Amino acid sequence: MGLPLSHATEVLLGLFIVFVAAQVGAEIAQRLKLPAVVGEIAAGCVVGPAALGWVKINEPLEVLAELGAVLLLFSVGLETRLEDLKRVGRTATSVGVAGVILPFILGAAWAKLSGFDTPKAMFVASAFVATSAGITARVLHDLGVLGRTESRVILGAAVIDDILAMLLLGVVTALQGGGAVNVSGLLFVAATAVGFVALIAFVGTHLMRRSSPLLDAPINPLSPLTLSLALCLGLAAAASFLGLAAIIGAFLAGMVAAESRQRQALERQTQVIMSFLVPYFFVLTGARVEIGRLSTLPMLGTLALVTVLAVIGKVVGCGLGARSLGTRSALVVGVGMVPRGEVGIIVASLGQQARVFGGDTYALIVAMSLLTSVLAPPVLKRLLCGLPPEPRDGEGEACHLYAVEATGHGPAGAEAEAAR
Amino acid sequence: MGLPLSHATEVLLGLFIVFVAAQVGAEIAQRLKLPAVVGEIAAGCVVGPAALGWVKINEPLEVLAELGAVLLLFSVGLETRLEDLKRVGRTATSVGVAGVILPFILGAAWAKLSGFDTPKAMFVASAFVATSAGITARVLHDLGVLGRTESRVILGAAVIDDILAMLLLGVVTALQGGGAVNVSGLLFVAATAVGFVALIAFVGTHLMRRSSPLLDAPINPLSPLTLSLALCLGLAAAASFLGLAAIIGAFLAGMVAAESRQRQALERQTQVIMSFLVPYFFVLTGARVEIGRLSTLPMLGTLALVTVLAVIGKVVGCGLGARSLGTRSALVVGVGMVPRGEVGIIVASLGQQARVFGGDTYALIVAMSLLTSVLAPPVLKRLLCGLPPEPRDGEGEACHLYAVEATGHGPAGAEAEAAR
């Protein structure tokens, strides 16, 4: 009627449809015992321009999706404590490192052979490296095996490879665009990324351990949350300004906030905000996939190849890293590290939006992430059931910690929320 | 560097600056014993284009601000229970109704004399009518007088005038644009607004009372929240589609959700999401004010006139409505109803964005809202201290209910959050 409300109506309708699609998709996926994320991305494919076309991708949706990704990585950071990483120790580190190197090499080799130049091939490959700590933790939690050595190693290594993926993303992002790659430029870029991450991760967490009472100083009783969110937005902007991905800053802000005394309240509150914003990220991820592109036989063949490479990279790489645990346990660790998720998909989104690669590669990476997330859990379950029982020494703090991480999107931590 | 991140950096930087400005402004205001809202709007004036120019008003910020307004009205609705309204009874109703009619007449008369045509004058006037339930509740809470009869009447009447303001906004919004105002058109528009509000308020709440277990049916343990948010977005889009303001739909969604068994958890969780999004609304409100416009003597004179009209409208209108309580108590009620806030400012924003009126009128309305919010509390305090003590019959449910409403933006309810 009277006022020019049609644009406002369109925006609100888009927000509504995306949000509802996410809830429906998550519900269906979880009833099918799949991760909620898978359902949300699939819902995005369905309502997006490639299928039903109910949702147009416009700037409001993109901003909410970006905020969702920022919050998601903030919450992953919030679960990442330097001390716990040290405690999980050498095995997790070797699993994490080997599990990044091999998938990166395989991914880069495939991308290079597919015709990408070296910087772009490295960007594509960096979408192969990060295990979804959230999805894996959820599966281990559901199986009730969070206390096992294999589980501790998997979760520690998943966090380590998140950090390595962040570093890698910083380096490959900054490598794009500059025509010739010279060694001094590469070193400068790597130094910026490593320096920023190291500065915040070590100095920031150190400062926070001493000064967390400051978070309670303002009058506003929600100030620990609002100050942490301000830190999150500030470091995201700073990372973006330095040419790194904004989510790296958000992840670091989470790591800093994790050292505060108010960490548990922050986790609960972040979950609530995420329940509103993160669905926008996953539904838009799905909506950007032009599923038509995957319908040809050559593309399906490529998808199979890429997925096999992604699986081999983790099973062999991580398995080698965990060989000190014995063959069967090393296999469990390798399979447990297979699911890709949030981080890989975020890398893929960044690459597509920055036109590092086109719709085909984007569709392949997202589909590969979904497939690994869907395929690994049943295999992991079977392998774990075949293992000899391990004397339960109680589920240590580290495990509880990462169990909550499942709430990165799933209900595990949300249960805690609902139960409080 | 490489990737075209500059737009992303700019957007993130804007989000960061606005969020930090809000926290700083709220903190300063609260240390000066002023409502947090006043500080956030003032912060917006400072960082906005009219002063420092650190923030450009772009679509991402506008969408977040709109979501903030939608959530704010959702939370006001969440505190509004039909049953409580019935209980507060006849006095509150007559205060609410008289306190809408007189300010509306005064506002419309002023706008008409200032040269607006009738539909626009009605729009301007509708920004005069709504008392800020949040600010008033906060003041009464701080004085520890929530249990007094006057307080109950004020809070009940504030809710009733929110509803009347919503209805009025629906009608005047739909009246804009259509050149000639004919009676049948007016009736149709009024019928649509009243019909939509009545349908959702009565049928929706009735259905929710019977079916709140459904909110817990999905696997996601945060589902009562996500389903309520979906309802909020859906009704906001529906209201917008019908030519009403989106916030009307959000308010109604809140009223419906208030009937669910999960109301208290919803309140807590909504507060958390609001702490992230509502600051965008108030800072942008301030950033849109071209404070330069208020610096001329004629404009300052007009501001004084408008503020006096706004004060008289409520003190006389509400005072008459409350005359059964005795002169002194009626005066307390009248002064308690003076602060304008969220709803009036939202109406002003809508009017400016829809070009119903220009920057001068917008600046006047926002400044009037701020002045009434700053001026009334000290007077109210003095009046209340002069009243004879009333036998405390315990702070009834209705009062606790609306005390929480202060968290619409202030710390009152957030304390509850922090304390849990």
C-alpha cells in the first residue's frame, strides 16, 4: 500500500524463508542421524536460485551469513585453549600436522592438474585441510566414547588443524592477485599471517588471563559478552584489513576470550546468538551451489575423485601421525579426521566470492565436504565397536570441552543450554 | 592486498565502530544515571555523518538496525500478557487511552499548523503517543517502588499505549501515499490493521496456550527460541506485506510467544541476541540525526515547544485517566508516562525513511524522545518521595513482569541473566 515497503518486505521475507529452511533442513537431517549442518546446506540448495528460487542472494543475507561465519569461528576459538592443546601432546600434534600436509599436497596436485595456476591451486587445496571439529565431536559424543585415547587425539588434532588451516588461509589469501610469486613477497605474507596469529594467540591470551575481571567492570551485566563480541568484530576487521580472512580474527578473538574466567557463560550466550545467525551462513552456502553443475557424468566422476583424495589424505596422513597408537587405533583416528565442515566451506565461499575459482570448483568442494561428513560417521562407528574396551579413566576436561564444541552447530551443547 | 576485501573490511569496520560506540555511550549514560538508550543514541550522533563521520549508513547497518528494532519489539511483546492487561484493569486502560488521545491531538495540531497535510500530520502525531515502557520500568525498579499502585497503573498503561500506538501506526502508515483520503479507504485500512492485530493477539495467543509443547518437539533443544524467532520474522514480513510496520508483526509474535510455557527461557535468550543487535538500531537512530539542524534558534524554540506539548499530552491526558487515584497519585502516573522511547523513535525512523517528513522533523522527534526520557525520571523521583508510604502487598507478578521489560535495553533484566 502507501509507503514504499516492498524492498523491506522482500528483505524480511528472505530472512524468514532462509531461517525456516535452515530449521526444517536441520530437523530432517538429524532425524536421519546426519549432522544438522548437512541439512541446512541441503535446504539452501533447495530454496536457492538453482532449484526453487525462493531466495535471492542479496547483500542483507550475505552480511548475516558473514556474521554467522564470524560467530561460528569465534565459538570454535572459544573452545580452543592453548593449555589443553599442550596437554593433548605430541600425538595430536603429529596427527594434526600430517593431516594437513597430505590433504594439502593431494588437493594442490589435483587443482594444478585441473589447470589452476600455483596460487589458486594452493587456495583450492587449503579448502581440503580442515577437519570439522564440530561434526567429529558430535559423533564421538553420540557414541559415548569421548573418554577414549583415540577421541582425545582426534579432538586435539582437529583443533590443531583448524589453527594450521587459518595460517594457511592467511598465506594463500594474501598470495592471490600478485601476478608473479616471488620468494620475498611470499615470506612477507607468511610472516604477516604468522605474526598476527602468534601475537594475538600468545600475547592476547596472556593478557586476558590476567585481566578478565575487566570484562565485568562495565555497568551492563552482559558486558563480558558485549566486550568479547566487540573484540571479535574488531579482530575480524583487523584481519580483513591485513588481507587475511575476517574469520581468522574471529577465531583468535575466541581463543583470547577462552582464557577469561567468564568463558562458560560466554559459550552459552554465543550459542544463543549463533542459533539466530549461523543458519544464514549454511543456507547461503547451499544456495550458492549450482547443483545443476554436478549433474553431468564428468562432474560426478570428478566429485568422486576429489572425495577419494580428501578421504585418503586424512586417513593416511592422520593414520601415519597416530601410528604410535597401533594400527587399528591409528585407523580410527584417520577416519575420525575425515569429515570436513565449517572451515573448508568458509574457505570455499571466500574463494568463490573473490573469484579465485568458479562455480564448478565451489560446487565440488561443498559437495566433498558434505560427502565426507556423511560417509565418515557410520564407518567410524563400526571401527570403534570393533575396538577392545579401554579402561575408562573418566571423561577428562579436555573431552568435555570439545564435546561442547559440537554445538558449533549441533545440539550437544545446546542440550546443556536447555538443561540449565 | 590480493583479494578485493576492501568492501568487506569497510563493512566489518562499520559494524565494529557502531557496536563499540553503543557500549561506550551506554556506559557513560548509565554512570550519569541516564537510561542506556540515551547514551547509545548520543553515541550515534557523535560517530555519525553529522559529526565525526566515522560511520557511513549503508545497507548492512540498516538491516542489522531493522533486525534490532524487530527483536526489541518482539521482547516488548514477550512481556505483554493479555491476562495481565486484564488484571491491571480499568484505571490502566483509561490512562493508556487518554494518554494516547491527547498527545495525538496535540501532535497532529502542531504538525498541521507546521504545514503538513492531514495524513502526514497523523503520522507525525503517532510518534508522540507511545510511552517507553522500558525506560519507565527501569526508573520505577531503581526507586524500588514497583509494588505501588501508581507503578502498576503506569506499567499496565504503558503496555496498552504500545498496543494502541501499533494500531495507530498501522492505520497512518497505510494512509500515506493515497492522494485523497476517502472514508471507505480509511475504514478498510483501519479494518486491516485492527483485524491483523486482533487475529494474532487473540487467536494466536489462544492457540499458543494450547500448543506450547510443540515448541519443544524438534530435536534442536533451542527450538523454542528458533521457532519463536521464525514466528517473529514471519509475522514481521506478513505485517510489512500488508502495508503495516514490520515491528507490529514482531510485537504480536512476542505476545503469542509470551503465552508459551517456555516464556522465561525465551526472555533470557532474547536478551542475549538483543545485546548484539539492538545497539545497531539506537546508534543508527542517532547517526541519522543531523544535529546541525537543531543548532538554530528557531529550531531550538520548536524543539522546546514540541517537548512541552509531548509532556503536557501525557501529564494531562494520563493524569485525567488516573484521577480516580487522587490528585497527587494521578500526577505521579502522568509524569511516569512522559518518557518516550523505542516505539516513538521507530515511528520517526519509519517516517523519515519513507519520506513522510524530512530531517528537521525527524531530528525534532528524536530529540523530543531523548529529552522526555532525561527530564521525567528526576521529577518522578521527587514526586514519589513526597507520597505517603503505601502498605506493600508484595510486588505482584505483574510488576516483576514489567520490571524485566526494562531489559528492553537496560540492565534490569540483564542482571537476572547474569545472576543465573
